[in-house]
Amino acid sequence: MIEVKDVTKSYGNKDNKLPVLKGITAKIADGDFVVILGASGSGKSTFLNVISGLEQPDSGSVTYDGRDITKLSDSALTSFRKDTVGFIFQQYYLLPNMTVEKNVRMGADLAGKSDYHEIIKAVGLEGKLKKYPSELSGGEQQRVSIARALAKKPNVLFLDEPTGALDEETGRQVLAYISALQKEHRFTMVMVTHNQNIARMANTVIQMNSGRIVQIDTNETPETAYEIGW
Ligand SMILES: Nc1ncnc2c1ncn2[C@@H]1O[C@H](COP(=O)(O)OP(=O)(O)OP(=O)(O)O)[C@@H](O)[C@H]1O
Ligand SMILES: [Mg+2]
């Protein structure tokens, strides 16, 4: 269980302060698929970065099974990120001079896991092991980044606009891969998106507006990547 309590965060200095998170409280259950929706600039990415330990809040707490990650030393926070969470962004951030296999293996090595071939198969890239990122389509590159994030078997996967750079067909395919992997491995998933339709795949939908959570809905009948509109 992840518990976020009274989290605030501002950017800028004290003369020119931009409050971005204005008191966020939420609970995320193990194995949940949470989608965070909200207008551009409402603080979605900042929220994601704070709950995942990429950034520190100004106040409030973020606990994983009772352990407050905002209180960890830098080195403890680094191990937490390495062992517990995985990230997928709109940009794939693959290493251009490494093959598909090496990019994914790097993710696995980070956390001392070695069985990364399974995950490459699961995202349908076993035929592309020796290719370089520049030789792949956008959807294939995003599947490499999914495999890299999941090769280390995180408990929680954070995704910020994972389909933002993909066309509809490729976007659906990438979501279908992610969703199948979540069903199999049962990690918790928190995804930021602009696409309201994707929220229909989630169990929980958090609406943000101007640095606050304005609504939380649960969805009893999530749809598949091929059932939702786009
Ligand atoms: N590192 C930063 N330094 C200064 N301001 C920032 C920084 N990151 C975000 N902001 C500002 O904080 C506000 C919220 O940004 P954030 O990226 O969280 O929004 P978002 O909801 O993810 O938007 P989008 O949908 O466009 O990605 C914006 O006004 C943004 O300009
Ligand atoms: Mg964003």
C-alpha cells in the first residue's frame, strides 16, 4: 500500500514561488491500476515524481507499507528506486549505442536480476535482440523501455504519458502489452495520461486540477486496450 498524505510542492525561490502540489492525499492499494488525469500543468507529472521518489515534496509524507520515503537518506532512496519502482516515460530514453538486449539487460542488472529473456519475449521483441534503438519503430522502442523497466521486477510501475508519442494502433498495442504483464506479474501501476479513454482501462481514476485531487473514481468493469475509444 502506498499512502500519500498532505503532500505539497512548489517550484521557484521564495520571492517567486509556484505552488504545484497543494495538499495531496491518496491511497494506492497493491496491484491496483491507477490512472491520473488532469489538464496540462495541473501537476500530474510532479505528483508522479513525488510518489515514486524521483523528487522530494516540501511537506507531507509518502509511505510504502508504512516506510516514509521522504525521510530516507540519499543512498537509501537510491536503493529504494532501484529495487522497488520502475519508470516508463513518453520519451523512451534508450541508450542509442546498445542493442535491445543490452538495454533490457541493464535494467535487470541494476537490481541484480538475470532472467530478462522472459520479459523480452513477453513484449514480442525476441526477434530484435541485436537491433539498435534507431532501427526500431516508436512502438518497438517503447516496448524495449517497458521490458527494461520490468526486467528488474519492480513492485510498482510508474508511467508518464507512455503512449504520448505513439499513433493509435501502436498505442493500443503498447497498452495491451503493459496490461497483460500487469495481470501476470501483479505489480501496482500508476499511469499519467491526457487520454481520457485510457482511464477506462484502470481500476482507479484520480482527477487532478490545479495541484489538487478533485475526484477519485473506482471502475468495477475495466475495459481492454482494444475496447476503449481513442
Ligand atoms: N522542474 C520544474 N521547475 C519549475 N517549474 C516546474 C518544474 N516542473 C514542473 N513545473 C511547473 O509545475 C506545473 C505543473 O507541472 P507538471 O509537469 O506537474 O504538470 P502536468 O500536469 O504533468 O502537465 P502536462 O500534462 O503538460 O505534462 C507547471 O506549471 C510547470 O511549469
Ligand atoms: Mg506531465
